[in-house]
Amino acid sequence: MRRWTKGALASAAVLAAAACPRPTAAPTPAGAEPELRVALAVGVPSVVLGGDGGGELFVTDDGNGQPVGSIPAGARWTAVPDSASRGATLRLLKPDGTATEAHRGIAVVNVTENRFAMANGRRYRGRIHVIAGRSGGGGGGAGGAGSLTLVNRLGIESYVAGVVGPEIGARRPDEEAAVLAQAVVSRSFALGNRGRWESLGFDAYADVRDQVYNGVAAETPQAWAAVRRTAGQVLRYRGTIIEAYFHSTCGSSTAGVEEAFTTARARPYLRPVSDASGKGHYYCDISPRFRWREEWDGQKLRAIFTRTLPALMPLGGDGLQRITDVEVSRTTRSGRVAELRIAFERGDVRISGADVRAVLRPEADRILSSTAFQLTVTKDGGQVSRLVAAGAGSGHGVGMCQWGAVGRARAGQDYRRILSTYFPGTTLDRIY
């Protein structure tokens, strides 16, 4: 789960989806299980629809509910943008080459008992919606003209069953409490953020912008057992569902939310929490990323900065100047890097903690594991020839440490204790 992209994605895409038809979030009756609209794909050129096994799919117009057709068992229909239409519409192409009338959006449900709707080869519970794009949508927002958005609308418990496994992995019996804790945190995250992508027509992305959701394929007996045992349970602070952050490995202590995200306000329940287990050990020291080391030679460091720094500063016509120093110039209260200073022949640049992992990349396609690190610099001829980062943990460090939760479960802590430790001052409440 990653949330630092929210502002940029939402602002870039709000106009793209404002005029698009979409499945809207209906009010949830008191005591009823809420629904969630999950964006499975945004801005794609086509969507392949079909039934699961012997299942038959019933297709309706997403706007007026009128029948569009029925996809027979074993058949596959393909939704494509309608290039002949001036507006944002789509058509369904049948195997015999014929097409349905144009629609702004369609809804699909499997009408066969114990079968699922399939979209692009994956099975999903609930309903599938395919919506035609309209205007351009950069930054990961709603798709533009000639594109489609694929949304899965389903009950929150089914969604959590498809999230728990991808987020915390398969766990041993003595680690069950960690899976229960993940189910509560994932449910709290989903419900607390329900509607935050409303302008785009859905509640959550099915990837790390929210939580990784892979539909029925990701469900396991272990995940469903955790969902059923914690059904309807969320974490609240003074009656409001919390901002339920979680991450892989804290490295020794979690971080305050304001340490990781520059625009975030401090929260009493998102403050640094020690993961110490006693005698110099930590609950998350079982993580493969509890301690790590990254190294750059001068040439590689220059190549990385040439790629990453232009987003924050102009390089000028001569390109990147000689790098004369790299240092941690300020740290947070949990010991993470709050500011990184990169010195050049003629000046320096200060990188805020929120940007450090993206700027000081080990590889072009991989961000730094965390901001909890110390640097060792070697110089030759006045410029940096070698840089070593010795670090701890993986992820932003806010909220529940997943490997710490696993370690606490092994130590006999139940999920209630795990949650109250990582989110101090919160209550565990069943809301439906």
C-alpha cells in the first residue's frame, strides 16, 4: 500500500472522469455491509468479458439498466471504444464479428450459482462495470477518449478476502494473529478511503496506490477465515475510522505520519512506536529487509541523479555538475532521513524526506527500501567516487509493521493487542 501519490493522481485526473458515467456509491443502510468500487484497469483499449466455467453472464446498460445481451457459457465478448461515435461510448464485439449498439457503460454479472464474472482472464465476485473514457487523463487518472475503465463492484468483505493474501502473504498457523490484524487494517483502510476517487468513478485502485487486489484468484482459506473472524471490525479514533497505514518492515520503530508524508497532519494514533522485543531484538528482525545495504560508484550515482533530479531541479545545458558530497542534513524523531543534501561544484540541492527514496534509487526501476539509513561517502579528486547506504526496514514506516505483526503473533500476541500497539489510542469496533 502506497499513499503518497494520492494528491498528484487525483488532481491530474479529476477533469478526465468528471463527465463519465460511473457506478456511484449508494448510501449504505445502517448495519448493512458496504460495497466498494475497485478500479481494475484504467485507460485500457479493450476488455475481454466471459463467464467462469459454465457460467452465463447477463449484460445491462450501466446507465438505465436495460438488457444488452447474454454472454453464453464459454464465450468471450470484447468491449472496445466506439470510434464512430462523437461521445464516449463503447460496443461489445461478439465472436461472430457482430457488435452491440453503443453504450456509455455496461454492467456484467454472472447469473449462474457459484460462478463468477471474468474480465481479462481473471475471476471476480460481484459486478463488473466497463465505462467508456471521455477526456484526457494523465497521471494515472481516468482514461481518455478511445479508452475504457474497468471497475469491480462488490461487498467489502469479499474485497478484503482478495486483499489480505497479496498484502501479507501466506502465513503459518502460529502467525494467524498477523493475518487477522491485516484483515482489520485493510478493511479500515478501504472504508476510511471510500469515495476518495469519486471524481474518477471508483473508490480504490487495485494496486499499490491503495491495496493490491487480485480478485478470486488471491482468495485463500486462511484469508477467508480471517475475514469471517473479524467481519465488520474496523479501527476508530474518537468514533471516526482511522487512516489505516501499513508497511512491510519498520526496522526498529515505526514513524509518525508527518515524517513520511509532507502534507500529512500529525495523528495521535500514527506516532512512532518501538518494535523492540527485548534483549536487543525486534519483532520485525525476521524480515529479509530488516537490515540492508546499497552501494553506488561515482558513475552509477551520476547516472541515477541525472535521471531522478530533473523532476525537482533544472540541470541546465551542461547537464549534471560534479557531485562533491552527499549527506543526511536532517533526521526525523524516529531517526529517518528528513532531508538529504547533494552538493555540486557550484551549489547544492536539498531533497525532502518524502522524495529521498525516489531520488536516491539503487536502480533506475527500484526506489530505496526506506528512509532509515546512514551514509558513508568516499571521495576522489574532490568528487564522490563511492556512496554506501546502510539502512533498516522497508516501506514508509507508518502504522502497522507487517513483519512486526508476524513476529508479535509468533510471540503469542493476539490481533487486538497487535493493533492497539501499532495504532495507540484507537478502538476496535464492529460497525455492521
